[in-house]
Amino acid sequence: MSTSFNSSPNPNDEKRSSLDAVGHNVVKVDMDDKVTGAAKYGSDIQPDGVLHAALLRSRHVHAVIKSVDTSVAESMEGVKAVVTRDQLLGQFDDRVRYYGDVIAAVAATTPELAIKAADSIIPILESLPSVHDPKQAIRSGSPKVHDVNNPDFGQHGRHEFTVDNVEYVQNIDDYHYVHIGDVEQGFLEADFVFEHEYISPRVNPCNLDTHCTIAEWDGDTVVFTETLGAPSRSRDEIADLLGMPHDKVRVVMPPVISSSFGARSVPQLSFEPVAATLSREVGGSPIKLWFDREEEFTATDHRHQTSYNIKMGITSKGMITAAKIDLVADTGAYPNGVGHIVLSNGLSRPLEIYKIPHYEFEGVSAFTNNLIAGEFRGIGSTQLGYALESHMDEMARRADIDPIKFRLMNFVEEGYARPNTGRPIESCGLIECVERGLSTFKKIQNGPSNDPEKLRGWGMAAGTHTTGLGAVDLDSSEVKFILFPNGSLVVEVEVLDHGQGTDTVMTQIASEETGIDISNIHVQHYADTDSADAYLGSVASRSTYITGLAVQDAGRNLISTIRDLLSPLYDPGKIEDITITNNTVSFGNQSVQLSDLFDESIISIGFAESELNPPAYGAHFAEVEIDALTGHVTILCYVAAQDVGFAINPKMVEGQLEGAISQGIEFALRSEVKLDRGIPLNPNLADYSVISAWEMPQKLICEIVESNEESGPYGAKGIGTPAMPPIAPAIINAIRDATGIRFNKAPVESEHIAMALLKEGTNQ
Amino acid sequence: MNSSSSYHLPCDLTSALNLLSEHSDSAKIVAGGQSIMLLLRQGFLSSDIFIDISDISELSEISIQGGAIHVGAATTYTSLENSLEIQPYSVLLDSLHVIADPQIRNLGTIGGALGHADPSLDIVPPLLCLDANVVVQSLNATRAIPLSDFHQEYMTADLSKDELIHSITFNQPTGIHGGAYEKVANVEGGWPTVGVAAQVKLGENIDSFLDVKIALAAVGDTAIRSYSVEKSLIGSEISMDSIRESSKLVCNDIDPLDDLSGSAGYKTHLAGVLCQRALVKAINRAGGSL
Amino acid sequence: MNITFELNGKIISAEVSPHQPLRDILRSQFDLTGVKVGCHSGRCGVCSVLLDGKVIKSCLLMAPKANGRSITTIEGLSINGELHPVQQSFKDNFALQCGYCTPGFIMATVDYLSSSPSNPPVRDEIKTAIKGNVCRCTGYEKIISAVSNAITSSESL
């Protein structure tokens, strides 16, 4: 319908036409089981004799547990285990720190009975003072959520830090600071300085498939069957949380992987440890712990709510002279390593999109008695993107500079060394994103409305997020090819297909490198953490980039192995260019049966590493129509121009963009987990808004920009998370254009708009 | 699982009424059953005896008798929306189009909605504007109650334990008439932040109001008529100014609360805006112009 | 209580309680796990099935209400391993990612196609037909294309 892969003249057309499998819209390989209902997700598994778990959760936001009476639950027929918080494996003390913290848990023969038994438990709690504003939490005098800063809960990325700010004394999860150049000098050089604060919402990924794990013990090893996006990192974290050796924890993937968007990238405190404890209590039998929707909202991670204060100076022409950014992020009640990523991404992203000569960043993630925050698509970059691009837009409008020109003159470019790391930017499609995006947008834009009750406006935002984990450490991936004499190829990879299409991408690359037909290639995950050491999984938009490279390498190695098998028989000149078709190897006009070359199977290993973590860029454009009286926002058109390096499967790139846009619209306009002193007011899908097809833009076009990242497979870089940052600010900037009002707290709800317009008297 | 619970699917009304009379203390009438399912899951309903009326054909009928339309209690939103009889009632059609989603409309029934008495139901304001009567029946008696009296308190219908809702009836509008329902919700098909229905009857020259009815959802304990707006318009000339001024009076009749869907101030503002819009649309549909 | 109903073309009996939604019966007694569990509040639509050919949310259907009726789940759509045209259209149009919402969308689309949709397809009408179903991955665009193409190709049959 209105979405189309834009095939305007593109230097990559020639490259694309020289490729057989890569670069084309190969149909996703995981479809059949998903359209027939045969797909078995973790929650569909029901091992024989499985017991069902239910939790009694705190309804206090901060309290000491005085006693827990479990007698009624224990007397119920069919209840097989009852454990209280003090009996749980792991770091559970006698304090509950958020609404939803675990007090006790039950295992019973049916889910209904488990819930009934959990409800029968009577806890006596003594309330403690609580803190809900992260800015207050870090200052002396506020209640302490944890007695020490930087407590150790086995979280990944935990590191020692020194806090340079004398006002930040307690409840500190993590702290990042950098000062490049001299910002005060930079502000002196500016002709115009503007400072503003931007507050982002606490949103939930709302995976439709709620968290479900099956825990059981095999001797002294605990085994979890569930989707965990970064399985071996999570295995280590769970082991650390439980106080067990890493090799005594196994994580096994269910037959079909659930969606994640980051929500399944880290373990959950009231999840794996609880299921493991209950299973141990019943002699190791399987325990199924399946969160209902309310638990998904109260006991799994949300995107960190952030407050960004941005001060920026520009010359009269619009060149940035300095920026000073202060970030306070709400980590909630417990650490999980994600606060660190929110801060480091908040620190780095501005330097990867704009040239900022003088730069100071201070970020703190704070413990509060609020719900726990964690990973969600574009960790930290999404919030920063919203704040920074709102600020760029407002700054330009106030300085009477065209917001697009303002960005264009300050963008980084290829070869520019990022001042925080010194690493150069290898590929940068920013300018092409703006130019192509704007050109398409102008063609479909409606323009001003004649109806005084309909305010129209448009806005744009750029954005970036990096590909892969290179920023943290050297990112690497290893894959294994197994070729059978019948011509079928098994590709074993560490990355999981949550639906985003990595299995299809790896199939395409394997086919491209070997000539083997798509239908003969079967991608398998290392389905068990026991089968791989380095096992990072599908996080940080790394899959296509780093694992794709490893698949490419394995393909080349496979061909070289076959060449070695052929070389005793044929002239080396003849077997330079070989390809595998069905069960034969072809070269020139000759072919050899695979079964003549080897008996059982041949294996090739592929390996790739990178420390570049190339930024991927986007420029998005939105036109909105606002009902001046009700405040209702309709997105009339939207153009997402996104630099993906090279689109290995253009339809799937569009799918990633379109999906991101739905989540960005929620961030901008609709969705927020509302808390009243830590108590969630809308922990269900009746009261928390997720959007339907109706709230999507009326017209939506994806423009795929291909900047050819040298270090990526065929020039590709990431898409899943880099798609997120520009969306909310593009929409909110369009609202600014339509109303003249800068909304600096998202989501910008209809009520905020209507009441602000009333106040301004605009609609009188 | 509750082993003592019983579920009855009578095929005729008499059997249903007999069952109800027999179990009047503990029985719950089930039509679409969607709200009951939710209440059961949340533990807000403890009934063990259920009498399902959806197999009783006369309760799913839509008919016109003597200028009045009768809609059986077990009629689903979908069949009502698709029925020929209802097509002239634009106020009702507007609301049927914006209720929830196809799945909910395929199961949800008009009688179930009225029995549930939620003040946020989209279907109630249009029926209030049509002066609908609710026909309730017990083994011994039948009574017709004006809908405006049927819902007197929050989530409470004027229904005895031995009564069930048989049907809802309303007269076909006469003269030059038009109606409309306007709603604001956070997402399409969501519960209304505010919903306003308007039904107008215009004078011969289509330049004055012979009759006006305004009713609102989600602004108080029950859906409610706005007599202030109605009174100020009836008999007056049609003009944008008078509509604008009269719509402001809607705040006299409503009592919205601050809740997740919006503040009381926003809802009061919306009530005025939507009242005005519903009136304009209703007038246009009646052939009037502004 | 014991009820008898037609499930994916076969007459079957099941022991149910009014407190149980049909969804739970379909999953636990008949292993029809294509009927998904998502929200418990009737919003998300992943448990959508056909009741006498009309799409409903089986988390909101009191199980006894299935008595004497016909229920079709996603597992009942394909015949002899051939994908139903709507399933095929979802596959051809990249209309799914994680796939968890897909059975619900397909059931809603099957009902919509049986109710004389506009042809050529109308985007807003399609959006209304699928507004009871939530998808977290695709942003709905490719689902709309799949429904649209299912309409146009059903015409050409």
C-alpha cells in the first residue's frame, strides 16, 4: 500500500544486481510455524509433572518484613512448596524496595491453585520512608534504598566509579562524567545560549508473550528454559545473583524465541531466582513461572525515565560552540547493569552525531523505590535522542535558523574522529538521509489546513545509535557450518531470531557465499549455554553486523575446504570459482557429487571481531494534525530515512523501521507507566495504552539509505535500535511547529496539548 | 475450578425465568459474558449459577412494532450495527462504530451493557437521547423503565434479583431530525474520556430547534442527560453562536473525576467541545445548515 | 459441566467450569497453543478464535458458551498442509516478526474477509477490522498489506 521500498537511482543498484541472495527480499524463513499456530514459545511448553509458581508481591514500596504467615498455603492440598523471601536463593534481605518486590512464593499443581495459595499468605510489614524522585534520592537526607552505592547484584558492566559531584552522595547506581575542551569558554564564544529540560516517560516494551521460565535442577546444576536475548551473559548474571559457579547454571532456549526489544536481555530479580528456589524445594522437578500482564508491568523492566538538562551555545551562523548535558536516570529499586548503558550512551551519542568543540556530560542513575528500569530498544540513546533533538529544534527556532540547515551544518561526517574515543566514523549517511527523506516528505506532505480547528505542522529529527558492542569491548562472533552430502547446510549461530529476521539474514549470507539454495540452509541457535562460551546474543543491533561477518567468513572457509578436497583431483585453475548446487559442487562446466568428496559431513568455522561499533543514522520527518480543541494528534505522514549501510533484506529493514515507529509514537504521544509514589496506576493493557493500526501514520514511507560500512558484511550495519531515537522528537517537533508550544515532557498527551492551547488562548 | 457452579443455557424465555426465580439469590444472567468473565477473573463476582440467555431467539430479535423499535437484550453490537432497522438512527450508529473492536462487538450485547451500567459505555448516551425504555421481566411481571431511571447509581441497574432485561425499545424519531455521537479516547476504540450524543428535531424551516436531547458518557456516576443545554436551545433559532454558548452550559450537569483518562478540568472542557460538535453534526444530518 | 461443540471440524466434548475462559480449555485440554495468552483484559487479541465463523477473544468467552457452537482456531485453518490464503498472504507480505500475535490477526482477517470487505481494499476499513489486535513488532504496515492482498487475491479466485 503506501509503504514502498524506494528504488530511486542508487549507487548500490549495481552492487545489488551482482548479488543473488543478499540484498533481496528473501521471504522470512521462520514463517510457516508462525502462521499455522504450530510455533511453540516458552509459555507453550508444559513438561510432564510441571508445577506452577505464583508469588506474593509487596504492595508496599519500601518496608521491612516482620513476619510471614504461610500456614494456610502450606495446608492446601496440591501445594507442593512454599518459600519466603529469606529462603530464596540469592541476595534477598528482609526489606522490600518496590511495589512488586517478592515476599513469598508457592508451587502448586495448577496455576489457579498457586495463585490462591499465594494470596492466602499473610505478611506483616513495617513501612519505611520511601523516595521516588531520583534527583532527591541522590542527595543527602533522602531515604536510602540501598545502604551503599553501586551494590553488587551480579549485574553486567558493573564498575568502580568516583562521583565528582559533592551533591550526589547516596542511592547511586552508576555515574559517568566527561569534560572535553572547556565548556565555559565555549559558551563565551557563543552568540546564543539556550538551556532546557526534557523528561522522558517510563514505558514498558509490552511484549505480548509475557515472561515465562521453566526451572529445574539436574544434580547441582539449575536449568532454565526461556528466551534470554544474551543467554550466556545472562547465565553468568543469574549465577552471580544466586551465588553459584557459572557452570552450574544452564539456559536453554525454547523451540521458538519470543520477542524481546531488550526486555529479555537481562534476568529479572523476582523471576529466575524464585523459580530456581521452588524447584530445589521440590527435589528439582520443573517449575513453570509465567508472569501475568500485571506482573509484566510491575516486576519486569521499563525504559529508564530520564531528566535531561541541556545547555548549548551556538554562533550567530548556527555553529555549535559548546554543550553541557546533565542526566538523571531513574534506575528503580535494584541494579541490573543497564543504568551504566543509559549513561554511557547518553554521554557518547551527542558526539557521534554533532561536532561539539567543548562538551561536558554528567550522568547519574539513581536508586528509588520505583519500579525497576532496564533494557528497551535503543537503551539510553532513545531518551537522549528525544532530548537532544527536541533541544536542537527549539534552539534553531529561537535563534531563527532553519532547523534542518542548523543540523546539516553541525553533523559529523565520514572520517571524523569521535572525541570521546578517538575512533573515526567510517560511514555516515546523515546528509543523504536528510536530503532523500525531505524530498520524499515534501511530495506527500499535506501542508497547512484551512480549518482553524485543525492545526498542522511538521518536524524532523535526526538520530543515531551504534551497531554492536564495540563501545564496551571488542565484539566478536563465532559460527559453525555443517554441510551434509545431500547438500543441506546447517548454520549454527549465537544470535537469536526474536522475529527481527536474523535467521533469514544469516541464511541469505550463507547462500550468497556458498551458492547453496536458501531452501537447503537451516539456521540453528546454540540452543543451550553449555554449547558455546562467548555467547552474546541478539542485543545492541549487533547480529547482522558481527554475526553476519562471521557467517560470511564461515562460507568462505567452507568453499576453501571443498577446494582443498578437490585439489588433488583437479587443476587448481579450474576450481577457483566453485559453487554448491543441491548435492553437487560445480566449477566451469564440471560438477562433482558432494558424497564423492566426503562421507558424513564437513564443518567450517567462521569468526569475526570488531571494535568499531559503527553508528547507524536516521533522519525522520513527521507531519501532524492537531485537533485544537481536544488536543488529539493525528500523524498524517511520516518518512523514515535510515542509513543501514546496506540492506541485506530491504523488506525486513522496513519492518524494523515500521515497528520502531509504532513504539516511538507510543513514547511521544500515548504510553506511560504512571506511578503514584511508586505504586503503578495502570499495570494492564486496558489502562496502559498500546497503539493499534489506527494510531500509525496515515502515510508512511521508508527510505533506505546505504552508506556502505566498510567493516560490515556487504556494507551493512544495524537497524533495530538505531531506528528508535529520531521518532519521538520528529513527532514532538511537528507538534511544536503546529502549536508554537514546546512540550518537554513525553508522552505529550491530548490533554496536555488541549490545556496548553487553552492557556495560550490560541483557540479563542 | 469451582465444582459447585452450574451453567444453564435455556432455549426459551419461560425456562430462563423459571430458573431465575428458582435461583434468584445467587444466579447471574449471562448474555455475551465478557464483563462477567473479567469480573470472575478479578474475583469481583462470586456467583456460581449462571443463566445464559443467548440461545433464546426472541431475545436476539430486532423488530418494529407500532412505530417503536424493539431490540432484544441478547442482540450483539455487531448484529445491531448491521441491522436494517437501525440504519436511520445515526446517533446510535455513530456509537456502534466506535465501540471497542470487532471481537468485542461480536460477543457484546445491548442487554449486557445496560445491565452492567458502566457510566463509560458508548451505547448509553445515544439511547438516552432516543428516550429509550428498558423492558425487564420476571416470572410474574413485565415492566418498562425509562433508561434514565434504570441507571441511577454507579454500576447499578434497577433490576431485581428475579428480573432479567428482555429488550430495549425506543420510538422512531419523527419530523426533521438528526443525531450524532462524538467521542474522545486515548486510542481508537478505547473507553471514552468523554462521549456526547445529540439528537435534534428541527422546525419546518429547518432554522429552529423543536427538540434537543444531549447525553454524555464518562462524566459522572452514570451516563447523564444535559437538560441545561437542551433547555437553552429548545425553541431557539439555529446559530453557531447559540450552539457555542449553550454547549458551555453542559458543565452544570456533569460531575467528572480526575482519573487515568484525564483530569476533571479536561473532561469538562471536552464535554463542551464534543457537545457543540455533536450538535453541529446532528443539525447537518437533519438537513440544517450553519 | 460437560459441553459438546465443534472444534476445528470435529465434534468433541470437554469438562469445563463457567469460571474458565475458553482460551484455557483450548490450550490445556486440546493443546491448541496457537491460541495465545497475552493480556487477560480483552485488549491484545492474541487469543482470537472464530465462534460460528465470527471472530471473538477467547479469553473473554466463558467456556460453557461454546456448547453447541462451532469453534475454529488457527490450527483449523490450513487443510491438508496447504496454507489458508490468509496465512499465505501474511507469509508473502512479511506481515509478522515474532509471530506471537499472528494467529489472532489471521483469525480477525478471516472473519473480515467473510464479511464482504471493500474491494479495492480501503485502508481505514482494514485498520478497523484489525484494531482489536495488537502487534508489537511490525508497526502494522505489512499486516495491512497482507490483509489488502488477501482481499484482492480472493477476488481473483
